[in-house]
Amino acid sequence: MKLAKKRIVIDAAMVRRGGGFTHLVNVLPELISEAPTTRFLVLVRGNSVASSLPESPNLDLEVLPDANLAQRIRFQFDEAARLSRRYHADLYYSVAETAPRGLACPLVVSFRNPNVFTSLEQNWGFYQSLRLPALRRAAIRTARRAHRVIFVSHDSARWIGDSIGLAQNRRSVIHHGIDPEPWRSAGPARNQERTGILSVSSIYRYKNFVRLIEAWKHVAEQRENAPTLTIVGDIVDRSHSRDMAAARLRCGPLAEKVHLAGAVPYGEMAQYYRQSEIFVFPSYLETFGHPLLEAMASELPVIAADINVFREVAGEAALYCDPFDTNSIAAAINRVLDELPLRERLIDSGNARVGHFTWPVTARRTLEVLTEVLSENAT
């Protein structure tokens, strides 16, 4: 079955930041180009996401108003299904972990948020301690109704799929992609100092930035003119953000060389990579880790936490360290700073590795999954 003259709803109402945003703004143009006779209705909330999406004759964009939690729940469990029926949708594709009940068409859902499924203790506050278990229950109910669940890595397909009892034949793996050219061609921002050692990700506890700051302190105390440390990311976990600020202050006179940059517009991120010397990704919980691709595309030597998904993504293009051991992180930084052949090997390996991950391939694989589900449910 081909997708000609089909109508597909893509529910991106929960997308605001991070990997979900990166995936949407890069894959959607490829999707609508690959299937020009299919109509796509994309649901987004707020103009910040809508303004990043392309115009196309086969793209209908529904910009939902900002809403509180109760309104979002009502939309997810009631209004979205009615909207899908009015659109005469042939398939409903949710890029978050939940989807509405009462759909009159097959359902495909994407699971990529590790917070919803992990058993690791994250010391969340009261609100998240209530919210995340509720989302997990909703995600499990959604998975039971879904005809296919898309994961962004084989590792996450294994541990999340196993944790919710999802059958193997309902799991599909589609890696994220990247267009390397903008990352390689970006020049440093004017009037901006070099960032030295860079780390990029939304601020959550499992991103492990406190240990990174502590490891950098060990390095800086041993080296004259040690490179600065810059951490870029929007603040989601305010408690961990405060812990990061405290760790920075514990660096004493060196604190002025630790820059907590906060959120940076996605369009400016390439400049941060291009003015850096090393990229460090110390996170110990991920379903993919898109900054690894950005760093490799920017021709940076990469240091990464030794977790399964990072080895799946980066392969031999990273120097791995124990994310729970500040001495291991510091030793890896020192090695990359001291060993020119190692830096060159990591950069060359990154250039080769990043070619395995492209947005056109991600889009084509997504279309294959959608087509398979439509074919399996054809009447």
C-alpha cells in the first residue's frame, strides 16, 4: 500500500524542546516532500513550534492555544480524537508517549522520554513525583492500543519495551538524523569567547552536570590555562540547576571559567559547537542523545558516558568514561587535551560515523512504518 491520498494526523502538541523539537522540525519537511499526495495535519501548541515548520500544499497546521494541565489532558483524551475524525484521518501518529482514546483509525506512537519509564531515582519534587507515574500509566495504556511503537534506538526499544511488556513485533527502531553541513560551516559568533569544553542538553538531574563541573575543577586545578567549561541547556529541573550553580561556586577562583549559558535558540547552537575544543556528554540516562551527532558533525572530539545507547550512536567516535566517577570524567578530558593523535582519531571517526544518521533516512523509515500499519489495517 502506498500513502497516496491518505490523511495522517501528526500529534506534536506535547513538543516544546529537546529531542522532540529537533526531530519534528527536521523530519516533517522530509515527510511531506517524500509523500506529496498525502495530507498531513500537524497539531502543535503555541507559535514557537509552528514558526519553525515549513509551508506546503499538503501540510495543514493546527496551532493549539497555550493550556494548563487540565486543558491539555482534556484535549488529549477527548478533543484530539474528535479533531481526527473531522479530518477523516486514515492514521494517527503521536510523537509523544500518549494518544487519545476513541480514535477511528490505526495508531502509531513514539516513545523517547526516558523519565517516563526509568526506575532510577531522580529525586523529583512533589509535582513531578505525581506527574511521571501518571504519564507512565498513560503510556502503557497507549502502547496497548498502538499498532506500532517507534523507538529512537535499539537500546531504548529493549529496555522500555521490556519494562512495559511490549511485543517485539510492535517495536520499530528509527534513529534520529542530522544534516552535517550547517554544523560544519557555522563560524564563531562575533564578540564571543571560545567556549573551550562544551556540554549541551536540557537541564535534568540525569544529565550529570554537577559531576561534570566537579571533574572540570580537577582538570583546571592541575593545568595552567585550562579551557573554560560551557554548559548550554534550558532549565527543566530547577533543583538540579541550583545544584549546578552551587558546584560552580565550589570551584572558588576558577568559577569565572564555568559558564552556565541556559537556553540558546536552536539556530545559534552550531556556533557554540564550532567555537569549542571538546564536547563532553556525561548523561547516564538517554534514549538517543542527539547532541552526540551535533558534536560529531561539528568535528569535535567527543567524550561520552559509557552507556549502551551512546555506544550505539557514537561507536568508535567517542572516548568513554564512567559517568558516576568524577575521576574517570576528568581523566578522559585530560587524555583528549594531551593526546593529539587521539583527538584526530575521534574527529575522523566522528566524520565517518555521522554519515550513518541522516534526516532523509529517518523520514523514509518513518513512512515505511506508517505504510506498514496502514497496509496491515486495510479493509
